[in-house]
Amino acid sequence: MRKPARVTLTVVATVALASCGRKRVDPCDAATFNETACQEAVRSGGYYWDGSWHSIGYSHPYPYYYDHYRTYVSSGGTVISAPGATYSHPSGSVVRGGFGATGEAHGGGAHGAGE
């Protein structure tokens, strides 16, 4: 019995992606599309891949990449998307911008309940 070519290609692509190990995958590319990671990448001008930041100058807004992905899938393209955690900030990383808990802790004393 012969397996359909699509199944064989999907298995080959999955094995190839897994064997790449640390090779980064653009979340906005149609063949490796990841909706949440692509939205963040376009908004941030890049993405994290396996703990490292990769700056990318996306030339179009997010809907362009989503439409390209939908066209690719509707024409029979196979999508091999990396897990969302692969695109997340490395654990223990410092996030700059804003005061966070430090600002809250110091801001509360100046305007106490008695004022």
C-alpha cells in the first residue's frame, strides 16, 4: 500500500525541523508560521529564538504575513511551526522599560491614606 506524498513530506519536514536543533525559524514565514510569535515579532521588530534575540525589519504589517500564510496553506503548503515556547524570552532575563514592582513599592509611601 502506498502512502500519500503529503504524509511522507510532512514526516520528512518534521524530522528535518527537529534535526536542525538550533537553526532558527522565522515565525512569520508561511512554511513555519506561528500566529502569536509573528504578531509579537512584527510589533517588536524581531523575535527570540531559543533564548537569543534576532532583530528583523519586517517591511509589512502583521495582516500581510497572515494572508501570505493562509494563501500558502490553501494552495496545499505544509506548515511546520515551532512550539511557542521556543519564541519566548529566556528565563531570568531582564526586561527593560517601566518601573514594575520597584515603582509600585516606592510610589505608595509618598501618598499615604492620610493625605
